[in-house]
Amino acid sequence: MASNHGVWATMRRIAASDRLSGLIMLGFALLGLVLANLPATAHLFETVAETHVAVPHTNIDLPIGHWAQDGLLTIFFLTVGLDLKQELTTGSLANPKAAAVPMLCAVGGMIMPPVLFTAVIALFSRFGPGEMGSLVLTTTGSSIPFGEMAHGWAVPTATDIAFSLAVLALFAKGLPGSIRAFLMTLATVDDLLAIILIAVFFTSLNAWYWFIGIAACAAVWYLLVRLKRVPWIAVGIVGVLAWVMMFEAGVHPTLAGVLVGLLTPSREMFGEDTPRAERYAGKLQPFSALLALPVFALFATGVHFESLSPMLLLSPLVIALIVALVVGKPLGILATAWISTHVAGLNMARGLRVRDMIPAACACGIGFTVSFLIASLAYANAELSAEARFGVLVGSLVAATLSGILLSHQSRHWKEHHGQH
């Protein structure tokens, strides 16, 4: 029993470390890419990913790869919902005036990447083979209409909060906490906006009565998690039902996690030491960081390319995503920060200037989790979906490397400068 407790404590410690959990997820993402493209493992990997698992007496029948995306990822979105609720109540978003600049930067950081993404695709389509250059050539030689390829405009909009904080943890040891707080606030709002994007643009709504079911599940959850003794079996059943209703309604089912997370109390009740939302998020964190996200990353990047070669880096879609993530994200964030402080007269945290945010803004170009999810939702074409996920992986790695170099330089400079005073 004691050894089990020790294992659980170790897992919680690893999950709580931005650095370790980020590296584990990256490792699984690269493993998925390798397993799907090594001749020795490609067929087995594809067989596992495409094996269907059905829920008896329902029409829910998904391949294992989709269960990782639609099912397991719900745990991650539940922790996002719980964290959002806590941040909105007592955290960085509780004081809108103090959080105004990073909140606006999150919006700016989501507007600029689609603009650059569409511009790059349009540039390639001008030199495409079709009349008026309306077609874009892919690396495999197939011609894709501009409109179809531009359908992925939302892919580079989201920042991966876990990865960007992992980069900060690795390279920003000497920097003030206000930079981490700025990034936390920005990434949290970014998460919320990405959730809205998925709900609005990537749902195909079905019969209206499923929404009554979703509302009923939400109401029951709201009441159950406010009881003095929470009936966990009933709460679990309601959570699963909410997921099923979302699935049947045509809304992405992972959003059920966000919904119930936002309905969980975020202030102390019945003399408890910590708010329930914070406590539940802490208990779920190991499952999210060490199970849901690595398995999702494994299948999300586990796409087979006929030729996994450097030529893929010349794909218009891959180039557009790299430009959008590496250039668009920081450009949108920094431009918004400058306008907010120099034109609108808003204030950043004490001692922070816009230029201090350049390395952290580059870290926001790490798309990963939500970008992979949107890539699989945006493209029905398997080739485009695969190239988009490859583009997200490369763009995120470039953004992480760039921000790592800039953060370590900034950290060194900060130590020297403040060591003299």
C-alpha cells in the first residue's frame, strides 16, 4: 500500500512539473510520427489506430485514434474548464483591469496567425496551376483548391499552455514571475477563445432535443458538486451522459469537459481549506498530463506519409503554418501589447515593458494540443490533415527553440543587470 502511495506521489510530482510533462508529451508526439512511418511498425500502428470500438446500444462507434481525440482528451478539457473557473473567480482573470493587456494580447495573437496563414496560401495559389491561380500544389503533386486549403485558417490560432510554460520553466529561471503570470493569463484566455472557435466553426449541429439533454446534465452536475458529500458515482454518470449528448448533438464532445468544469464551485464551501475546482483540477492533472495528452499526441502525429522527407517542409500548407505560428503569434501579441499600452493607455505589470515580452510571445507560437485537434477537424482530406499536423509539429518546435534561445539570453541579461543593483 505504501509503495502504491509512493508511485502516485511521484506521478503527481511529474505531472505538476511543466518541464517534465511537456517533454513527455513531445516524446510521444515524435514517437507517433516515427511509428506511423517506420516500415517495420507502420502497418501495426495503423491497424491499432483504425480498430473500431463501439459503445453497445448506441451509434457511437469510433476508431481507437478517434477515442484518444474525442474521449481521452475530455480529461484535459475538464482540467482546462476547472482552471478557467478558478482563474475567473480568484485568479489572474478575476481583476479585468489588471488582466486587460494579456487578455487583449490573446485576441491579437489569435487574429494575426490566420491572416498570415491565408496570405501565404494565397501567395502559393497565385503561382498555382489553375486558372487565375486558384489551385495550390502539394508536395505529392495533387492540386488543391485555394478555398479547401484555406479551411485550416483556425489551426494556428491556439497556444499550448502546457508546452509554453514548459519552455518558460526550462529557460526562464532568472526572470520575474510577472512574465509567467502574463503568459498564464494570455494562454488561459487563448484556451477559452479556442474552445469558442471549436464550438462555433467545427460543429455540425444535429437534432435540437440533444441540447435539452446537455442542459439537464449541466443542471444536475451543478447541483451534485455543491452537496456537502459529493456522490461521485452519480457525478461520473452525469459527466459521461453530458459527453454522449454533446457527441449526439454534433458539438465536439471534449467541450463537455469544459462545460462541467466551469459549473464546478471555485470558492471554499462547508469549511473546506481549498476550493473544489482547484482540488479536482489537482487530482485530475496526473491523468491529463501523463495519460490523456501523451496518448492523444501519439495518435495525432501518427500520420503516415508516402515519403517522410525534407520535401514535406516545402509543402505550402506546412510553410503557411510555420509562418503563422512562428511569426504570426508573437507579431499579433506584441502589436496588441504596444497599441494597448502606447495608444489605449493601459498598463502592464509593474516593471514590465513590451520588449520584455518578446521571448514569451515567441513561446505562444507553440500550438500543439488544440492545433492538432483543429487540424483533424478542419480538413476532411486525409493528405491535408496529415500535412497540417506535421506543420503544427514543426512550427511548434521552431517556436519552442526560438523562444528557448531568447529566454535564456533574456534570463542571463536580467540576472547581470539586476545583480549590479
